Amino acid sequence: MTESGTQTTHSPLPRTPLLEMQDIGISFGGVAALRSANLSVAAGEVHALIGQNGAGKSTMIKILTGAYRRGSGSVRFEGREVDFRTPKQAREAGISTIYQEINLVPFRSVAENIFLGREPRRFGLIDWRAVQQRASALLDSFGLQIDVKKPVSRYSTAIQQMVALARAVSSDAKMVIMDESTSSLDEREVELLFNVVRKLRDDGRAVIFVSHRLDELYALCDRVTVMRDGQTVAQSSMQEMDKLQLVTTMLGRTLAAVVQEDAAAREANLARRGKQVIAATNLSAHPKVNDVSLDVHAGEAVGLAGLLGSGRTETMRLMFGADPMTHGSLSVDGAAVALKSPKDAIARGMAYLTEDRKAEGIVPELSVRDNLTLVCLRTLTKNGVVDVKKQQAIVDRFIASLGIKLRSADQPIRELSGGNQQKVLLARWLAAEPSLLLLDEPTRGIDVGAKADVAKIVRELRDAGLAVLLSASELEELTAVADRAVVIRDGRTVAELNGADMSETAIMDAIAYGSEGHSALVDAAQASHIEDALEGDRHGA
């Protein structure tokens, strides 16, 4: 058992490993990002590498590809120990990486992109006919017939992904790492890409596939490595680990430990909630959001649950008018609205706390005072001059009420801790007196004490009558605040859990099985599996 109680599953490799990463460790600023992490991948297999945000997947890949230097452990590739110091060295050894953001030259042709820097030459000059012929032959082997002389930007994201794959194959890559490569593809494009990946596997190449889409993992991958908190917590064949077990392993919560708490309090909150503040019906914005419906009432907190990549952030951005929807409708206070921008949403009494505090939240060089009053600045200004006394009164009120720790309201916000920066951003929106608060991962990147403070503040805002929609990766944090949970998977609403029915177990079940969630738990075989797990935990306690 691991420290959290999750059973670590070991499954032998079907053949000699092409890659072995053992006991990998690395720290940043004295904080361990990886601790004794392991990864073994064989030639001729598609291997899933999964885990929640911050689990260590990207760090593991960057160590493998030479972007980071490991602090401890060993890496063996093709049976020999390696220590790549640059990504170029990793590529030359036969490891190619295809990132979510495709690294192609958009205005160069398909053929040029495939052989860029490795063009065949004749009499010292680039043989363009050979470049185009080889590119066409390579893409033909993928079952793709396109004009390789056209700029790659003319083609869809799926085609560009396959061009990136072709570039990897043309460089004799023995291992291809695909990092969230399907995140912007539709179902038809995903299947097209999967066919190419299967061909790579059948040709004896290894593929490391990073994705948060469970259905894709089971459709494509042979084996899986699960990471959590910088450690490898499970290695298994996909067939040996069902979806619910995969989700619980990722989240680090055992079936025995995940219990329903405060059910009576949730039911009481639902009974006294006020009017419906917002309702979203069949929201869609392909490919991230495909059919999401939810509503939030005054005096309640609704949790938006789902794995990373499920469409939580994109749903909130649609509701706030930050992105255009392609289908669906929104109503605020019972009236249909068409939000063309966040400005429209703010005018309707909405506030949105972004998940990316540094990039989209704080203005680092401005003072705490200026950051806190940014949204309500117009109400504090007359004839272009800010009423400093009113501004200071607002700042003082929220510093006191939210317990913001700082040296002075005049100091740059970048000097504050992450938790205090988050409180300033929350205060910024509360100063505008909203009726609906959208909170996207409000506790990301802050310490345990600050997390507890933020949760307490959110509960107090709910109890004061504010409508709150809260997204969180940590289910323990979500269930500690929310009265209801709306679960989304692959951009679709798959379940709604109310009051006493809401628990971490039920949410994980819905994430794993979608709308069939509850039936999966009462299935005889599944019930037996859960009972065995519970029995094992009781004996091991």
C-alpha cells in the first residue's frame, strides 16, 4: 500500500524495456518535484503516462528529453545508461516529443516541415523533388494523401499532428512522446491519429501517450504508469486496472477513506437557497465543451468536477463571456442573455477568478491597492481622478475581512505569497459586489493554511447569499465547500449529485463511468471488487 492507502499495481513488461527510468528525483528551490519516480516502456507498445496536474509527468518527460538535469536516479535507453544534457541529444538518440502546441513552421510546406534541417541533397544543394517524394511516401504509409507542397498551416490540427509524427518517424525515432496531442481534435480526427499511432507500435516503435481522456487511454494504450505528488504510484496493463481504480489511484483516495461528510448541512443549504441566479443549457464550444448544462442559485455553492482536460475551465470561460459559444444558451436572473465579452458578464453581476493567477490574475508590478481595486476603479473615479480615500477604505476593509498578510498596501503584489495574492484577487471581485462568483481552481499553488482560509471565505460568501460555482481538482476541497456537484467528462455533463448523494466516491464514480456511474457501483462484480478493497483496508488498519 502507498502512504495514502492506494494499492500500487505492478505488471511485468511484455518484453525487454526500451526505456528504464529508475528512482528519479529532482528538486526546485528545495522542494522535491520528483521522488523515486519510475517509468519502464517497451518497444512496440503504447504506454499511458497519467496523473493530475502537478503529479510530475511533465518533469519526468523533461528529464528524459534533456530539458532538465535529474538530481538522482538512472535512465537507460536501449540497454545503456544515458544522461541527455539537451533535447537535441535526446532527439539524436531516437527520442522525439510532440507537444500539445505543435512545433511546426506554419508557412513552410508539409514536406519542408518533415525534413527541416535534414533535407536530402544532391551536388551540395537541397533536392526538393526528393524531399517531396519522401514526404508523400511517408504520409501515404500513414494512409494520408495530401499535397505536401502546401503550407502546413492550410491543414487541420489533426493533419499537423500527423505531420509532426511523420517528422519523428523520418528521423528514425525509436520512441515518440505525445503530450496531450488529442486535446484540440474532434472524434474523427482522433481516430485518424490513433491509426497512425497503432502503425508506429506495429512497426516496433514505443509511444508514450499523455492524456486525461480515459476513453482514449483504454482505446489505445497497452500499459499505464500513474503518477501522483511526484511519485510513481501504479504500473499496470490497461486491462488490469478498471476506470474507477484508475481514477482513485490518480486522486489518491481509497474507497475506504472516501466517506460522505456534512450531508445534513448540504441538505439544509439546498433547502434554504434562494432564486436561480444563472442557468446554462447545452453549452458547446467545440472541441473542449460539447454539451454542458448546470444552474446555480443564490446562497449555494455548486462544485464543477472532472479530471484535468474535461472542460471545466472552458465552461467557466463560456459562462463569463470570455470565449464565444457555438451552441447553447445562458439565462441570468431568469432572463436570456447573450454575453459578448467579460464586460457584459460583469455588468450582469458576475465575477470570474481565473485558475492562472500569474498570467491572467495579478498585475505583478502594480501595488496591492491597485490590484485590489482594479475592477471597481470606475466607481472610485470622478473626472479622471481616483478618490484615494474611498479606495483606501475598500482596501482596508478587505485586507481585514480576508486576513491578507502584507507589509503595506503600496508594496507590489508580486512580493506577496501565493495565498495572499489569491485573497487579493478574490477581494478585487468582491469589491464589485457580484451576485455570482465563478472560482476556477481557487486553491491552486497556495499552501495548506491558505487553502483552508480560502475555503472558509467561500463558505461565508455562500452563507451570505452569494451564488458560487467552484471548480477544483482536489475532490476533498470541492466536497468541503459545495452543496451540489456537476460532473463533466470530455466536455459533457455526465452527472449531477445533490446534498446527501454527493461524496468523493460518487464523484469519482461519475468521472470514471459517466452517466452510468451509480449502476457501476452496484454491479455484482464491481461490488465484489469494492468489498475486497474495503476488507483489505480493514485488515491492514
